[in-house]
Amino acid sequence: MTFSNWNRPLVWLSAWVVVAVAGAAWLGHARLRVLEDAFVTDARIVHRLLSQRAVQHDAVMAMLPLLQPPVDRPGNVALPLPRLPAAYPQITQVFRRLPDSTWPANWPDALCAGAQEAVTRSGQSGHAELALADLPAGKAWLALAGQEVDFALLLDLRAAIPWEEWPMDAATSAVRVRLEYQGQAMVVQAGRPPSDGWRYAFRKTLASQSQPFDVVLAREVGWGELPWGRMLTWAVVSAAVLAALRALLRQRAAVRRAEELLRVGQVARLNQLGELAAGMAHELNQPLTALLANTQAAQRLLKDEEPDLDTARHAMGQAVEQARRASAVVGRLRRVVERPDLSGQAQPLALAAAVHEALHLLEPELRRRSIAVQVDAPADLPAVLAEPVALQQILHNLVMNALQAMEQVEASQRRLHIRLRVQGAQALLGVCDSGPGVPAEARTRLFTPFYTTRAGGLGLGLSLCESLAQAMGGELTLAPSPEGPGNRPGAEFHLLLPLAVPASLA
């Protein structure tokens, strides 16, 4: 379990990956939607244009009986309509068949059979029918049954493509366009060969009764068509924004940390001042008491002296009075600076949250000293009764003492281990460092005011912490020194605090 997870580079890197991938996916999806919409639009236009040409062919077939010349000779002859191919280049040949006659002898059997079958269907449907389709060659025959003459018309399907109105550039477009019928196909537009990627498809039959060809369009979007430039720009911009946000959050956290440390320092200085005054009062009270006793004894002795006894008694009486007055002043000072009872200010607090808050405040110190932190706390640890500021000050002092102790060992060996557990009706917080430990001669005096093992120290920190813990109904102790081979060095302090709800009732 670690602290300040949000501030770790890996967390921000993961966030950037998620944001960059999500943004790139959205840009890629938007590009695919644009390409798909363009494909569908072009496909509908192609179907409409080809359907218009097919309907035009049906209209020409319906017009042929009205344009036929008088029947003046039997047999199969070419219908003399020279203006028809000129007006419709896709119509290459037009034939008519007189009653009880056959189709041209040079026609293949399949075409003759198909034409005859188409005439039969045309007589039943009343419109032109497809006689034969050779889509690979781009040819199609239509047949129409008339009252006196049957007609057959040969179409050049490639010439029927309205390129002047075509929605795409046939030479460069990636869309493949084909006409399909009963397993045959005519390539209208080659497009791009199939490839891996996203595929769009369109299939719809021509709106013609005589030319039931399927218009088939296909389009593959390759990876190279994705908007990589915009996706890269998004990744760079999102990285810059997240970096700025991280810097802003770090700055705000540093400001809050500095303000909190200042507040804790101010409270600590006030408490240390109180502890110092209380210590001074305790130290001065003893000599003042001795002075009072000696002065009273001298006063009794002076009563027996002959010269100016009244003056001596008066002077010693003044001395006694002043000593009593000094003692009273010191007593009042001690009552003023003594810490009030914190038990009435205690409230339920989450001990694990208080530990993480203290570690967060000291994060720069932990990072500067390269100290690895481990916090072991059960998920169901009950709340404790404590005064927030006092608890924070105790944690701050214990952790700072551990950091200062570990300055004497190599950076690779610096470990701070904080353990939380329930012990009876109390919660135990253990702060263990990997420093050199506490000397045996110092263990009994460690909580004595003004005693310190650190150069430049006042010797009030642990004494103050002990007073704060006792004022909250708790206890602060130094764990026994581990003995025997294999035991790691260091010091471990135990803070016991009462549970907000006894474990037996929780």
C-alpha cells in the first residue's frame, strides 16, 4: 500500500494513453463515418444514373413498334432506323422479325433461344424482356413482342455508362463498381483491389423491368486513410494538457502542503513553548521552595539575636513574602501554560487516513531522502478517538524523527514501516525505521523534557508527543529493542489510542 498514487508518473502516463487512444479512436471513427457517408451517397447516385439509362432503353423498346416502316418484304432484315444509334450510341443493332419467321441465321443458338423465350415472356408481360446477357463482354439483348413484328435490340453496356454525370473519378477512385447478373459480372470501375481494413458494400437491382442487373459497389478503407496527422496532433495536445494539469496539481499540492506544515509548525512551537514553560516552572519551583524553607529558618534564628531584631525580622519577613510571591507567580505561569485536557475534544477519526495525510505532507522529505514507505493497515480498522491537530502533530514528529535517524544509514537501506492494528479496546500504530536504533542508555530518558540524542535538538518533541497522547487517553511508548541475530536495527514507537467503538461492540 502506497500514498499519493495520483502523483505517480505511471498513473499520468496511463491517463495519457487512455485519453490519446480514446481521442484517436474518435477521430478515426469520425473519418470512417465520413468515408462511409460519401460511399453511400456515390452508390445511390450510380444506381440512379444506371437505372435512368436502363429505363431509357425500355422506353426505346416501347417506341420501336411506332417507328417501324411498312412491312414490304418477308424474312429477317435490319430495321432501317439510322437515326436511332446516332441518338443512342449504346444501341448498336436493332432487328425485327416478321410473323412466322426466324431470327438471323448467323445468330448463335443460345441467342435465338433466348430471344424466342424473351418474346414469349414479353407477350405475357407487355414490356421488353432480357433475351441474353454477356456481361463480361459488356453486351445485352432485349426482345419485345409486337402485334405484327417482334423486335430485338443489342446494347453496348459500356457505352451506356453516363460518365459525364459520374460522381467519382473512375481513374483514381477507390470504389469498385460492377454490374452482376446470374453469376456474370461487368467491371464498370476497377477501383482499388481488396485489402485489410474496413469494408463498405452496396447492392441494388436496377429500376428496370427488362434489365434486372445488380449494381454492386465495394470499398475498403485501409489503415493509411485514417487521419494520422490529426490523431498525432491530438496525442501531443492531450499530453501537453495533462502535463500542465499535473504541474498545476503538484503546485497546488505543494502550496497546501506548505500551509499545512506551517500550521503544524506553529502549533508545535506553541506546544513546545508550553512544554518549555512547564519545565521551567517545574525546575524553578524546587529552589524557590528551598529558599522559602531556609529563609523561614533564618527568620527563626534571627529572633534570638540582640542587635536590631525588629529590623532583621522585618527584612526576613519581606524576603519570605517575596519568595512566596515568586512561588505563586511560577505556579500561576505553570497553570497557564499547562496543556488543557484533550479528552473532551476527541472525535472519531480514521487512523489510516491520518497516517496518509501525514505522509503526504512529508512527501518531499521522503523523496529527497530516497526512503521507501510501507503502510500495513486492515481494511476494517475501526475509528479512534483523538483530537485531529494533536494526532497530526504526533504523527509528524514520529515520522520526522524516523527520517532524521535514517540519515545515518545508506539510502538503499532506508525503510519506513507503519503498522496499524487493533489491540483490545485500542488501536495500535507502530512507526518503525531502519536507522541505527536508540542506545540502551537513552531508552529510559527518551521522553524526559530537554533530553535529546540529536545535536541541536531541544529534547521536547517526544515529551510533547507523550503529553498529547496521554491527554487524548492514549499512550506513546518505545518498543523493546529486538535481540538476537537476524533482527533488523532501528527504532519502533507505539502509539495506542482508544477506539471510538469498542471492538466487542463494533
